[in-house]
Amino acid sequence: MRRTGTEQTTRRRWHEVWKEQCEAAGSIRLQYGVASAFDYAVGEKLLNFAEAAEEHPEFSRALPQIFSELRRMFTPEEIKEHLARIESARLQRAMEAMDVYDPALDDLAASDAEAQRFEFVKELLTAPALGTS
């Protein structure tokens, strides 16, 4: 299958953006530590990219390369530790939202999609090996 010019441009652009974000995560790691770098690269950038991939096939095709890069940037122990920390914070926020009713927080479909996206990211970052097909 031949890619259109727009798909090639978009893929190249996202590859360049992701490369810059990885470099930024490296700088953050040096200045502020592993937790801050992980929050930036995974908790913010990867989750946003995974959300965009749900609507844009060209982003979806880039995910294996992104996961591989993140698995090189962080050790398996760092990945497990910081995913657990992020997950704990997410659960805490959900519990707090249940304590105080706010119609703005009542978007269960968005919460469910976010939780599924996090599980997808968690599964691929912690898998013993990434397969290709």
C-alpha cells in the first residue's frame, strides 16, 4: 500500500516531534529526576499520542517505535514504579471525584476511555517483549 503525501508528511512530523520530546525528557531527567521525566514522556506525551492514535491511523502506526524508545529510556523497574505511582494518583483523583459531585466530572465515557488508554500503555510498556506482525 502506498502512502499519500499527507500521511508521509504527518508521520515524519510526528517522528520529529517525538524525537524532540524524548530529548526534552532526557533533559528533564537530568534536571528534575526520573519521576518528572516519566510524567512528561509517558504521563503526558505518550497518553496524548495514544489518544490521537485512536482517530488517526498514521499515529497508530508510529506507536510501536515510540514504545520501543520509551523502553530504552527507562529501565523496567522505573517503568513499573512510575506507572504504579501514576495509576495510584489517577485512582485517588477518581475517589475524590466520587466524594464531591460535580457535573463537570460526570463524563463516565471519557473516564472509561482514559482508563482503557492507560491500561493499553501500561501493558505495552511492561510486556516482556514487543512483538511485530
